[in-house]
Amino acid sequence: MWLEIVISLFIGLFFGSTVGIFNHWLVWSAFKKSDRLPPAKARNKLMGRYLIRYAVNFLTLATYFWHRDTFILVGTAVGLTLMGKILAVKYSFFKKEVK
């Protein structure tokens, strides 16, 4: 019983973390390329990436409907949230100062 719960949590955590890293890469790559684009085009590119990101998050959390395992859902939600927070903190500590 407990082993199955822990395994489900870790599967969800791994899946959510992987998708969270992919989400961060989607926005980061568009943001990195946006300095070479006109402002309107850069804004549209970033908005498009955010919409893709929300769709990916929705599909990721929709895995609950296929598995019906609450612990996979909890692990996935924690993984999605945790990766976003870790990468945001990492970026804020290591960003370069603009002069």
C-alpha cells in the first residue's frame, strides 16, 4: 500500500518536473531571441509560448483522467510548481546586471 503510494508520487514528481523544465525552456528560449525582434513581434512570440505552456500544463494535469491515481496528480502538480520556483530562484541569483 505505502510502496504503491510512494511510487505513484515519484512518478508524478518526475513527470511534472520534466514538463516544468520543458515549460521553462519554452519561455526562456523565446525571451532569449526576443531582443533581436521588433517589440510587437517579440511580445507576440512570448504570448504564443505562454499559451503553449498553459496547454501543456493542462494536458499534463489531465493525466489524472487517464490514470485516476490521485497521488500521480499530486506528484505532477508538485513537480510542475517546484521546477518553476527552483528555476526562477536560480535565474534571479545568477542573472547578469545590465549597465
